[in-house]
Amino acid sequence: MKSEQAETIALQALSFLVRDDKLLSHFLMTTGLTPQELKKRIREPDLLGGVLDAILSNDTILLDFCNATSLSPETIVMARRALPGGFTIE
């Protein structure tokens, strides 16, 4: 997966988190970001990787996101791998 496609998926994931106050609050708390920092860094690949980490860290959230976007969990994993900090298997 190309990084541009992975970034698009991560932005969709961020939009998913932002629509739910509880999910957004948890994301901000676990990352230590303020809402202002999040807005400022929204296009940074490292941050977007962290967004996908948050989605992938909870099966319920992952499946809810996949249902909302018609993406498979495998696609989310591939997107995470394409962003900084993602693991690769060779």
C-alpha cells in the first residue's frame, strides 16, 4: 500500500474518532495531545500512524470503523504498515 492511501485511511480513522466524544477523549488522553496540537499536526504521518494504532488496539473499535468505512481489518493493518512506525514483515 502506498503511503498516500494509508494516510487517507488514517484520516478516515481520525474522523471516526472525532465523531465520538468518548473515543476522542481516550485518544487524546493516551497520546497526551491537546485538541489544538491534534489540529496542528493532522497531516503528519507519525500522528496518522498513531491514529491507526488507536483503532487497531481495540477489536470493537476496529470492527466498528471497518463497518463504517467498508474496509477490512487487513486493509487497516496494511495501512498501518505503510506509515512511520509500522512494522514490516519480509
